[in-house]
Amino acid sequence: MNFAGKVVLISGASSGIGAATALKFAQLGATLALNGRNVENLEKVAKLCANEGKKQTPQLVVGDISKEKETERIWQETLKKQQRLDVLVNNAGIIETGTIENTSLEQFDRVMNTNLRSIYHLSMLAVPELIKTKGNIVNVSSVNGIRSFPGVLAYNISKMGVDQFTRCAALELAAKGVRVNCVNPGVTVTNLHKRGGMDPETYAKFLEHSKTTHALGRPGTADEVANAICFLASELASFSTGVSLAVDGGRHAMCPR
């Protein structure tokens, strides 16, 4: 897995899976453009990346990709500086709790705008450049995209959409040499759930419970998901497109008894 001379744009790179993925790509020699909303965290990630691989400081493209105009600006700033794109990692995402009894259209819109509409939009913008470079897209979905879970209705729907978008775009772009794949993490130790409203005590119980809901007996790490993303983006996966790769400790194969 060698990304020397390759430009990689990662959304949601200021923490969690996005930050781990940025560091992994830096170690593999990639030139990075990192997107996120938290400038301070993004700068910390960029500093870590600059100490790896080619010793390059990543380009920071700060902005909220749930907002259409900001997504357009983020793309234009990336292209203006880098002049090309080889890999797009659509990672930014949020989670909110809610069932059909207590959700709202506002919650649906918030989750869908960040988790699905932004992927649709940023990919649309990037595809002409990816066709030129015979590049590829890796989307970050979830085990919730391939299995059903109660209590996070809008999130489940958004991730199911990511998987279907991945397959459809893969078929549309295959003849032009552009691959599109996604990873489907299980419970992964990041700050996603805390940002979604879980207090520390509830989160600790959630992680403990994850030992019984994942076949391998534990939640995953951001590094493990990052490894899978880099693999799918690399030439080692040159014959893989339209793939939903479970990185979930076997959770997608579990069946309650």
C-alpha cells in the first residue's frame, strides 16, 4: 500500500476514524487534504500527519459538509491547491437517538444531510477528477447499514443509503476505471456516541455490552477501520468495487438466540 504521489481528501478528519485514517495515509506517503469543523482538533491531526511519511503538512479545508455552499467551497479549495484527486474518503458522520415514536423531521434532516446528502454532493463534485486519475472513493458506513437496530432510526436509514449509494455509484463508474467501496464498522471506540448525547456512564456500559454483541468479544478501534479504508483505496484492492466491508468483529453475522 503505497500512496506516494497520490492526493487523498478525507472528510470528518478531526477525530475518530477520520483522524486515524489521515495518519495511516500519511504513513503510506499520501498528500492529504483534511476536512473537519473543529479547527483545533484538525490542526492537531495535521501536526501528527506531518511527522509521518513524506513529512508534509496536510492542507486543511475547514467547513461543515452538511451545508451545500461549504461543501462546494471545500472542494474548490482542495482542487485549487492540489490540482488533482486520487482518493475521496467520505467519513464525516453523526448519530442521534430516536425511534419512530419520538423522532422529528428536524432530526431526520440533520442526520441525512451529514451522513448521506453530503456524500452524494461531494462525490458528485469529485468524480470528474477521479475519472482523470482512475481514482476511487471509500465511504464510511456502519453495521447499521446492513443490519437493523432499534433506537437510532434516522442513523440506520442514512447508513443503509450509504451502502446503496456505494453499490450504485460503483456500477456507474466502473467502466471509467473508478472504484467505489465502503467500510461498515461495528461499535468503534471514538467520540461519536458522546457527541450524539451519551453521558460517560452510559457510554461505559455501552462498550461493556459490546463485548456480547460482537463475535470477537470487544468493540473495535479507529485504527482497525483505518486499515480497512486504506486497503480498499489501495492497488491491493484493484479488483474490488461495490463492496460493503464489515469491520465489526463479526457483529453483522450475529443472531440473537
